[in-house]
Amino acid sequence: MAEAQLFGLQDEITCSVCLDSLSDPISILCGHSFCLKCLTDYWDQSQECSCPQCRRTFTMRPELHRNTLTDPVRNLKEEICAKHHMSLEIFCKTDETCICVMCVVNGHSGHKTVELETEREEKQVIKKFLKEVSSIYRNKKHKQTQELQKMANDERADPVRHYKCVSCWLTCWLGWYKGAS
């Protein structure tokens, strides 16, 4: 059934001018969609602005806007197995790719497979975890940077204390050096 729905959408994602998948899809007032280049070329060669599909005429050349609903439809087309023309519902962990039920039997037998939704959920959990870890790391790094900046500012503000620390360090180092000799 999913295949029938997806094949039914074939007309929705095909440009009736070039008969190819829509590229830079736009919709005009009558609701038909075309490639931007195909429609502008068609109108440039025509005496009037009309829909190449239903022939509806427009008094003025309509402003063309990118059709944002067509890309998700095109994505549905890409979710069909090129070999078996079935929907991709399985994820092969071995090959790190989406496959159809027939691919499991024919080319991926013995591979570790899971339902596509299960893999998607796992990846979302991992993504959320990585975001949290990254946020914690950034916060720690920011805090350490602030502390180092404060220490550097304190050292500049009190050169006598800085001198005492360096002097103390040299004394300790010399004591260790003499003891080691």
C-alpha cells in the first residue's frame, strides 16, 4: 500500500514540461508545480503567461515562489528501494544503509538489521546525549577560562604576591637541586 501511495505521488514530483523530477520546484496560482527554469523558459518563449499543464492564463506574470512542500514529497520518492520498488523500512546496521524487506532476504541475509524507526530513535537518543555532553564540556571550559582569567588578573593586580610566589618556587627548587646533588 505504501508503494502505491508513493507511486501516486510520482506525478506530484514530476515536472510536466521536462518530465523529470522537480528541481527548484515552484507552484503557480492554479496549484501546478514545475521546475523554476522550465517555467521561466516556457513563459519567455510564449506570448502569454499560462500554465503549461491546465492552460490557465494569467493577466500578469505571477511572482514565483519556491515550493517548500515539494522537497518532502521528493524525499518520499528517495525512500523507495531502487532495486525492488518497495518502501525502505529496515536499517542494515552492518552496511549502515536503509533497505526494503526484499533486500533483507536477497542481499543482506546474516546482517544485523533493525526497523528503521528503532534506528532513528536510537540515533536521536545518542544525539541528545552528545548535545548534553557537549554542553557540559563547553560550560566547564568556559568556567576554567574565567578562573584562569581571574588568576591572571589577580597576578597583575598584586605583583608583590607574584614575586613572593616566584621567590618561594625558586627557593624550593634550589633546595631540591642542592639535595639532589
